[in-house]
Amino acid sequence: MSSKSITGESGTGRAGDKIFSGVAVTAGCLILFVLFCVAVFLMWQALPTFLADPADISGGGFGQYILPLVIGTVIAAVIALVIATPVGIGVALFISHYAPRRLAQGLGYLVDLLAAIPSVVYGAWGMTVLAPALVGPYNWLADHAGWIPIFAGPASQTGKTMLTAGIVLSVMVLPIITSLTREIFLQTPKLHEEAALAMGATRWEMIRMAVFPFARPGVVSAVMLGLGRALGETMAVALVLSSGGLIASLIRPGNQTIAAEIALNFPEAFGLRLSELIAAGLVLFLITLAVNVIARWIISRHKEFSGAN
């Protein structure tokens, strides 16, 4: 091969690298720009709420208005994660390390299919099927565990409670946690697994010593991604929850989330009320941003263990 052709191919390769690098940098900057524009829009539109007389704000002040919504949002998301995280990790572990190959493929397709179901379908299922089915268990909890504040009665006779909303959200975030965790488990270096088995470890000991440490940062990322879905979910929660004030019990009607509050009131809102809802969206934006920052910090503490080590 002549030196001219080598030089030409090398020049073409360098040009391709520069183009690809430019496209990648542009895409990254575009994401930051869009995020910045969203933040500016929310702050600008929410400014009238922060400057208005507290007596003109719903609840007698923005703090009194937004605090119950923040608490309701966090409660629903926490319930969803408490239920979905162990189940999702268990299903992912079964698919990646225990199930036969054909069964694992079928379960993987099923999990991916669950992620494609629209949220309004989950909400309709929760409202028409799950909520009525939980009325009996809620009455039992109120009768036998009512001394616990979160199970204090009287229980809702429609089943539209914060606990029902949390269960629906857990079903919605389960495919996200399961799919990502499964892929992370499958990326565990075979050398690590084989070394643990060669030292006499059982399959569970091998998973505990090799798979879990390697997958920990990815599992945290999957859980935080599921948390973001739970925090921002709108229609499913709006269909399942009965609006009401802030209460401690999870089986009584009441509580609301920020996203559902915006979805239910935004179409008819105008003036200062519209600004209130946008300010609520700004608070949800900040909560989601804080969750992602904390997640990145947690991941950075454990990323020293990787397949390259």
C-alpha cells in the first residue's frame, strides 16, 4: 500500500473522529441547554407566587400549600421503592443466574412488555380492580393494627388511598428496576464468578461475593431511575387517589402528590393559580434534581469496584 493511500485513510479517520466528537459535544451541550431553559421557565412563571400576598395563595401561603404535596409525593415514591426494589432485584437475579435460558428469555420479554404499558392503563387498573380489592384488607388493618399511625382508621371504603397509589407505582417502576438490574447482573465478569465457584463457594455465596459488589452502582442507578418515575408519575396517581388534606394514615382517603395536583388543576387554572401550579412543578423539578445528585454521589463512592479491576 502506498504512503499516499495510508495518509488518505488516516486523514479520513481523523476527520471522522472530529465530526463524531463535535456531534457528541453538541448533544451534551444541547441537553444542558434544554435543562437550563426548563429551569428558567419554571422560575420565571413561578415568580408571581413567591411575590404575592400569602393570603392570596391556596392554603394561606405557598409553604402551607406545597408541604402536604411534597410529603405525599415522597410517601408514594417511598412505598413504591420499598415494594419494587426487592422484587425487581429478585426477578433480575432469577432471570440472570437461576432460570433456564428459554424461561429467562420469556421472562425478560414479559418484563420489557410491562414497561411499555401506558400509565393511564395502570391507573385504570388500580382504580377499578386493585382499589376495591384492598377495601377488605384495609378494614382488617384498621381493626387489628389501627394503633399504628399509618394504619389508623377509619379505612377508606373505596380503596383510593396513598397505599394503593404506592402499590400501583411499584408495579409501574418494577420493569425499570428489573430490566436495568438484569443487564447489570449479566455484565458481571465471568472470571469473578468462576473464581468464587472454584474456591468452593455456593451459587448464593458467589452472587453475594462477586455479583452484588460489581452491580452495586448500577443497582443504585436503576433504583434512582425508578424513583424518578415514581416522583413524576401523574395520571395513575390522579386516578387512584382521592384528594384530601395531609393525613398520617395510609389507608384513609386523603393526601396528594405534586404531579397529580398539577394534572388535576392545570386545565382550569389561570392567573395566580396557574403560577402556583408552575411553582409546584419547580419544587418537583428541584426534588428530582436533588435525588439525581445524591444518586451520583452514592455511585461515585462505589465505582472503584469494576470488571476492569
